[in-house]
Amino acid sequence: MRKMTKTLGVAMLIFVLLLTGCSNSSSGEAEGKTVLKFLHKWPQPEYAPYFEEVVKEFEEQNPDIKIDMEAIADEPIKDKLRVILGGNEVPDIMFSWSGEFARKFVRAGAALDLTPYLEEDPAWKDSFIPASLQPFSSDDKNYGIPLRFNGKFFVYNKEIFDKYNLQAPQTWDEFMNVLETLKQGGETPIILGNESPWAAIHYLTGLNQKMVAQDVRMNDYNPRSGEFTDPGYVKAMEMFAELNQKGYLMDNVNSSSHDMAKQYFFTGEGAMMYVELEEFQNVEDSLSGNWGFFQMPAISEGKGNQNFITGAPDGFIVSSKTEHPEEAIKFLKFLTSKENAIKLAEQIGWPSPIDGATNPDTALQQVVEGVDTMKKAEGMAEWLDTDVHAKVADVYLSNIQLLLDGSKSPEEIIKEVQKVAKEVQSEVE
């Protein structure tokens, strides 16, 4: 059976590689121009025009360079990038989350060291908020250029909070008291759509960080040394499960999508929702000033730094196999120029990692305040499903719905995490 599975896996990999090869033109030369293959993850109609416009402007200013752009949505691009890692059809510039997701490209020798390019152009390097570059670093070298600087916050309906004379909680105990007050008043305290389990994983991202000491967590998130034996991991899951057990989460959590949940919140059917900074504009469009936000509250018994914030930059890495590194860097400099960073904030409302680009003239006031909060944070808890090895992430992702419906306990799930982490150790050594 194992042999058959392995054979099928190889066949599928070859099939996917053939498809990939057919769907992309090779980078190199075309009509006397240098061709750069550029892969990103925003094909949605509200985002794609921004990239099309930027690429058009770059090509007009650089007539000897052609950008061969491809956009693949969030989940499919994870599979696409995994296939790319083992193949030869590698884009010159490709999207990557920061953290472990980028580090696996570094370990495989697939990512170009961008440190020399940043060092030779201090103005470009210094244009980034420092906290946005660090998550793309490995062994004191930089392998990625951030495009967005995203954080996670609870947004709340002011009208509902005012009805019960509630304030934004600063501690987890205050948070639980707020939730109980709302429940007793007949409100739905938290709106959550976990049909795609990354939504719940974002809660665990922050809870793991706050409950486990930083050095221990970093050791565990390293595929070469991960053990996940600290009791804080179980406690983090217990705290998240408790939100559902006490009736603080909306009904049908596992069968509701994130987009569906947002519509519930926007129509006033719930008091709070945990959203990304880039979604603040959606909140404002629906609630128009009738909302506020706060970061995940501090946990008094937690061993992690309580002044971290959940979130991470995402951006681009350059293939180590590119034949045109200078042109690739030229395009990335254009893409992350202050002019285009301001356009990014103004046109699609994304918080930019370029210092000063997200300001009251270019962005919603709450987005500006959110970026300021992230700049003041002492560190970032990067998304759990991209900050640990893919196999460990799969254990979390495949079990988080079972945790919410009571099919599995936190202890059972963490034992699976420990088992897979041990297997991963032997694979990456």
C-alpha cells in the first residue's frame, strides 16, 4: 500500500510539474527584452488592477524588461509553491509568507540572498519599517522583501459595547468578563467563520505566543529541534476551546466561511470579530465609525512576551536560479517605492511596510493607528500555519475543527503535533 501511495504521489507530482511547465513561459529573452516571471497571490478583481497598473508603469519606464505576471489565489498558491520548490520552472520573483514558509526556500537553496542588494542601497533598506524585514531573515541574512505589513485585531461594535457600558479589555480576564456580559445580554459575543481553519489558527497563533516562552517556542517552531512539550501549547488550545464551550462563539462556526461571518458582523449580528488590519476598510464601509479595535489581551500567567502582536509581513523572494537578479531587484525596488506604497494604501487599503506610506492622508485613521500599534510592539507572532513546518501546520489545521466540535481534546491534538514534529526532525537533519 505504501509503495502504491508513493508511486501515485510521484505520478501526480510529474503531472503537476508538466501542467506547471505548460502554463508558464520561461523567463529569459523575448523580442530582445529581458523577461521576468512574477508570481503573486492576488487575482481578485479588487486587487489585480493595482498590480497590472504597477507592472505597466514599470515596463513603460524600462522598455528592455517584460514582466510575465501570474496570479494564483491564497490556498492554491501554497501547493503551487511546494511544486515549484522541487522543479525547474521557477519564477524569478515569487510571493512568500515570511517565517518558516520562506525559510524552507532558504534551506533548499532556492532563495537568493538579498542582503548585498539592501546593503548597497541604504535608502531602500531604511525605507522599510525594521519589524517588516526581520521575519524574512535567516542566519542574519535577508531573503525577502515585504509588500504588506499585516496585523490581527479584535474589532467591536461600539453600539453593542455602549449598550452594556463595556470598554475594550486589556487583559484576558477582562476579555472573559466582557464575553460573559454580552452572552448574558443575549448577544453573540464573537463572530467566527472557521470553514477554512486558518481563521481559528490565527487565534492559536497569538495564544501560543502568549502562553509559551519565546526561546522555547522558537526552538519548537524550528523543524530541526521542535518538540512541543511545553504545557503552554495544551493550555492555549484549552483557552480557545473554552470560548466555544462557554457559548461565546457564534453557532455553526465550522460550517461558516470567513466572508459569511464578516457579513454577519457587518449587519450587527455579533459584538466582536478577529480580523486582519487589511480588512479594516471593509469594517468602516459597513459600520461607518461605529466600531473600535484592540489587540489580543495580555494573559497574566502566560510565559511569552505580552507585548507582541499577532501578524506578519508577506512579500516576495527572488529565485536563486534567476538569470536576471539585477532586473529582479530593479522591479522590487519599483514595486516597493514610496510612490507605489502610497498607491497601495490609497487604492486597496493595505498597510504598507514602507515607513510613512500609511498615514492619515493615504489611509483610514484606524489603519494608521493599527500600523502604529505594530511599530510599537516588541515583536510579532507570525501566522502559526506558515511559521511551523508544513507537516506540523497540517496537524493543527486538520484538527482545529475537531477541537471546536469536541471530537478531540487539546491533549490528543498536541500529542499528534509532538509525534509529527519528531518525524520532521529526522527528515530535515
